[in-house]
Amino acid sequence: MRRITSTSAFAALLLASTSLTAAAEPVFNRIASFPVVANLPGDRDAAKPTVAEIVTVSEDGNLLVYTDSPQEGVGFIDITDASAPKPAGFVPLKGEPTSVTIVGGKALIAVVTSKDKANPAGELVVLDLARKAIDKVCDLGGQPDSVAASRDKKFLAVVIENERDEDKDKGKIPQLPGGNLTVLPLAADGVDCAGKKVVDLTGLSAIAPEDPEPEFVDINGRNEAIVSLQENNHLAIVDLASGKVVKHFPAGVVTLDKVDAKRDGVIALNGRIEGVKREPDTVQWIDDERFLTANEGDYQGGSRGFTIFNRDGRVEYDSGNLLEHLAVRLGHFPEKRASAKGVEPEGGEVATFGDDKLIFIASERGSVVFVFRDKGPGQAPEYLQTLPSGVAPEGVLAIPGRDLLVTANEADNVKDGGPRSHVVLYKRAEGTPNYPTIVSVDGADGLPLPWGALSGLTTDGKTPGRLFTVTDSFYGNTRILEIDASAKPARIIKATPVTRDGKAASYDGEGIAFRRNGGFWIVSEGNPEKKDNPTANQLVSIAPDGSVEEEIALPDALAKHATRFGFEGVTVTGEGADETVWIAVQREWKDDPKGKAKILSYKPATKTWGVLHYPLESIANGWVGLSEITAVGDGTFVVVERDNQLGDKALKALRSFSVKGLTPAAPGAEAIPTVTKSLVRDLAPDLAAPKGYVLDKVESFVIDAAGNAFIVTDNDGVDGSSGETQFIPLGKLAIR
């Protein structure tokens, strides 16, 4: 069994990201993101969840079809111009679709019609693509999950999962009735329902032999189906012509070192997990002798990787901790959601592009797709790149004839005001990867420096490209990270833990400012409105070694009016006795006029506070607030003013104001001067340029010692978001 290490993977990542080679290799870059809510018929409520789970494509490569379980239908996307996908209709079904494939001009759709899990039922729907109308329906006799058509168009294999009820006996198996593999002959009109053949999968696994729990199916060139029996941690190969199991074997276990094995709000690659079951979800043939498994581990497993098996059951390769380390390095590790299962690989695809046979592994929890090149039997695959996806990619589809890759992303966070479900398209061409935009190097322990939820930027003012950022309260340990912004992608090269009395300190670090002595000011956002353990806004002085020197609270005249929208940005002017700290408050407090947020000043030498008002933009939906403040000289400041919306119509902007001629009012004063603002840059086009959905939280802005400006987005620690971080150089800006 062969493995590649995280270190070699990072080297490959950097090589793939450089533009110094004379002839760049082909790479994938995202070219479009399609929100599936755009496909809903006018009589449906767009505020209700709609998802894209499994996606397939017409034989001419121009029409995508995806399953939408909560809306009980399938959607169509016109990708004739792949960079500008268009809504192409929606067909309702009498149940929840779980999978779809296309043969000729027919979409073959597995649909669950069960009233409850104790009485599983389902059907195969044959839908004519030209008419978008149902031709026929075959009863499947159980609850289907995955479908696959043979390459010679002779067979359709349908996994009948009859999935377990996770609320019954804590989800323990067996839970009857058991599932099977159902094989239907393909016909000119779709399928021959009368020719249905049921392949018995019971008695194979030692875990729950009477309840096989089949999950996914794929078919090789010999018309052999590989079937994953996920909860049973088992694999079976079925000859479709005879309907017999010709081979079966356990998926096995792995022991993992240097992984995050605790859900404690801290990313720490110091855990060891012994003998964990792989429990594969997606299975894909690489060739007629080898197949891969994406090891989701949904039941008792969680090996957080993928495995290449020989058809005789031998493991040729296991990724070990590689995907976890890559996710940590890229800021995509989902600490609070999946430390027990890591990045939770679920989807997979294998396809040949040109001379390269490529492997794609989708991380449900990390919201990325890892791309590898198959090197042949007995050899470790070569890591190529990682692609940003939507939230929770489930379906992965390669369209080699058009050099396209597609992901269907099943999470829809509409109830929380978060990103909707998207279908994302990528194009393969010569060039350099556009993602990631920022990565971490190895720390002293030889492991990637953990990071995420970047919430402020500052510079030392002396070294071009030398920046610092701070993590917010998503993590239980506040850290100050040093960034080398002269590299591409930018690199996090050092992490300094913030400590109080020698112990790790935790703040909601929303802003950071460099001090002339090498230390920092950070602002910690409070939430006095919390019912349990309310917190206060704090200005914190940090020594160069990360130790807390002083915690400065607001005077009562200000603190008593605070809301949960508190300190968001901090910057410094002057030094010594003239040092002044400036703080941006996100939104109006209780004593502020509507549409005006506070800009606070604090003089450490005299411990005095002052107040100015900043006029916020007005919008029809959501709210607008401040996320950053940066002093740019001569009494002028730049703020990030943004709304809480997603999409290309969202308000994200840099604005400037001057405090010349203004004297901040004392706390509690009735008359508070209001600054006059000017637009510096509309950031919406910058955030739309990566071709994903426009990210909500652009929270940081800085100008380095060479006068180059940068912004960075906060990925919320990969919690309810895609985990994507966009670190965007803006060059030199004209600021009034």
C-alpha cells in the first residue's frame, strides 16, 4: 500500500500555483456558479430549501439534470455556454429523487415514495428530456439510492438501500427490511420494467449480514457493478449479466496519526485514531481492475480519506491523513462540525481528460474537491489541486468532452440567511489555479499551521507584503497569524498564540492593529445581549510574544448602550503620548440615531475615550454595518462597509473619511460629530470575480508598506458556509 505525505502534497500545491514554468499544465478553475433556487417554478416558495444533490448531463454535454429532494423534483440547467448557465426548467415528481443518470434522450431517476422508513418504497421514473415529460414508471419494491448505467447501454443498476432510521435504537443496524441491488435491462424507451432482476446482498458482511445497507454503485467495462455496503463496511462486485455476486470483501480499517480527533474548538493535529472503519460511500471504477472509495464513515467509521482497491480486495493505496492536512492548510477544516470524521469525503468521480486519468474526491464537510492524477496500478496517485465548491458537495460530474467538471452542492442555508444550494462549473485549461488564494506553511512540528475565520488585517508599516491577521471566537484559542502577501498564493508563515497568565486566551478577535513596539491592539467583540454568559467589548493590548498586557473596558456611559453588534475594527495613529486607537463599531447602538454607527477613539496615555458617528448606507433587505477601519495617513481612514447579504447585488464597499477639523465627543454627549464619507471602491466585482457566489463577510482591509491594498473574507470556520477564503490584492488605491 502506498501513500503520499502532506509535505509532498503541499510542494505540489505550490508548484501548481506558480506561473514561472514555461508551459503550464492544464488546471481546473471555476467558471460559474448556478443557484438552483433560480430554477424554481413561479408557484413555489423560494424561501423554502431547494438543493442539488446528484447531477448528470445529456449526451451532447449541454444540459445538466440534478435531483432536488426537498422540492420533490428534478431541475435542468442549460450549459451550452458553460460560463453562463441558464435555468432550463423543473419537473415535479411524486416523491424524493435520490439519483439520476441519462441514457440517450431519457433521464432515469430513482425516486423514494416511502411513507416511513419501516415501509420502504420507490420507483424508477423514465423522463423524456426533449418533452420534459414522464414516459413510464417502474416499481422498485424498496427505497432507492444510487443508479448507474452500463457503458454499452445494456443495464441499469439501482441500489435499493432501505436506509436505517437513525432515530430508532440510535440508528443501530440491523433494521429490516434489508436492501439489494436491482438490475433492469435498458431498452429503446428507457428500461424494461418486466425484466427486473433483484440481486441478493445479504449474508456477505460479518457486521449485519441480514441488513446489507447498500449505498452506491458504479459499473466497469466488463459490466461488473461495484457496490458499497456502507454501514456494513463491505464491498461487493456483481456480474450484471448473471445477477450474481462474484466477489465481496470488507472495506477494512485504518489507523490515523496526527489528526484532529477532538471537537473542542481547536484545530490540533495531535490525535491518533486506531482501527477506524472506512465505511465507503461513493465507489468508482478507475479501470476494470481497480476502483476507489470515498470513505465518508456515516455510521461508526470515519477514516476521512479515500482508498484505491484492486478488484480482488487488496488495498493499493490509502490517503491516510492527507485530505485532513490539505484541508487544514487551505483553511477548510470543519473543526466544530466534523472533528470526529474530518473532512468527510463523500462524493467521487474518475474520468480521462486528454492523456490524464483524474480522480476527484468531494469533501462534504470541507466543501472542496480534491483533484488527483492516477499513476497506474500499484502507484500512489499524484495530488494536483483543490477546488472550492458550494456548501456540502455531494454530486461530482466530469464532462471530459468539454473539459468541464461539475459539482452539485446539497446544503441550503436559507433558514439561517446563509448561502443557497449551487451547481458549480469548472473548466480545464492551461494556466494557473485561481484557488487557493492563501495557504499555510508547516509549523515547527512539520504539520500545516491551522487557520480559518480570519477577521482583521494589519501591517508592520516597514516590510512590503508583511501582514498580520487575527482569528475570531469561532476557535477556542485566539492566535495572531503572520502573512507573506508577496507570495502567490499568500502564505501564513507564523502563528503566535495569545496567552493570559501563561494560558491560552480566547477573544472574539474582530480587528487587529500593529503597534510601533512590535505588539498589537486587538478588539474583542462583545455580546451583552446573550442570556447566558454575556460578554463585553474589549480593547486588548498584546505584547510581541502574544501575552496579554492589558484589557481595556468601555466606560459605562458607552457600555450600557452596547448591543450584540460591537467592536469590529481597530487601527492606530501616532505613537507614545500621541498614540490614538480608533475603533469601528459594527452597527447602531441603543443611543445612536438610526443609520449611524460609532467610531470610537481611545488615548492610552490619558485613558480617555471619544465618539464620532459614521453614516451607514440604507438598503431594502438586511442590515449594513462596518467591518474594518484602517488609518491611511493625514487624518484619513478607510472602512469596510458591507451588508449581510450574498450575491452580486450585495453591498460591499471601501469608503474613506477624514477626521480633520473634527473633535470626538465625550462619551454620553448629546452632540456627536458625523464624518463625511467617500467611496473608494465597490468590492462586489472583486468578490464576484472568483465565479462563486459573492461572499458575505469581507471583514478585513489593509495597505502594506509598499502602498498595496488587500482584502480578505472571513470563512466562519467552515460552519454554515463554503469555507472559502478569498485573499484579494487590490493594488494601489486612490483615496480621498
